[in-house]
Amino acid sequence: MVKFDHVEKVATVSIYEAKTRLSHLVDQVLRGEHVVITRHGRPVARLVPATQARKPRRLGLLKGKIRVAADFDAPLSDAVLALFEGCGR
């Protein structure tokens, strides 16, 4: 028997029931419900979606808010380069 905790919408099923109703349980997970599988009344596994849906990235959100210096890719001075190489302490 599938039990639901109405506060968190968690379905709790035995391993036997999970084996016989796996396709239905996967559909429940895809609808956003949580499914916990138990053995002898103890939780042993949880069904979760394989990936989380991501919102598409919106380009240009920081346009006009970030400034890149004109010389950001200029060669480093010998003193700064030595610090990066661990030679100038």
C-alpha cells in the first residue's frame, strides 16, 4: 500500500511494491512527488529525478554593469610574473 505524508507529499512503498509498480512510481517522481522505498518498515532508498531542470541562461543581464580594462590582457611585468612563478618573495 502506498502511504502519503500529506505535509511533504512523500510516498512510502515497500521494496516488493516498488518492484511491481516501478513505472508508476517513476511517473510520480517526474510529477514532483518524493518516493521513499522501505525494507521491513525502514527507509532504504529514495527515488529522485535524474536531473534537475534548469532555466535557460539569459545573456546580457550584466550589460553596462561590468567594465573590463583596456589592458586586461597586457603582458605582466617581470616583478608580478616572478610572484606568480613563486620566485619573488
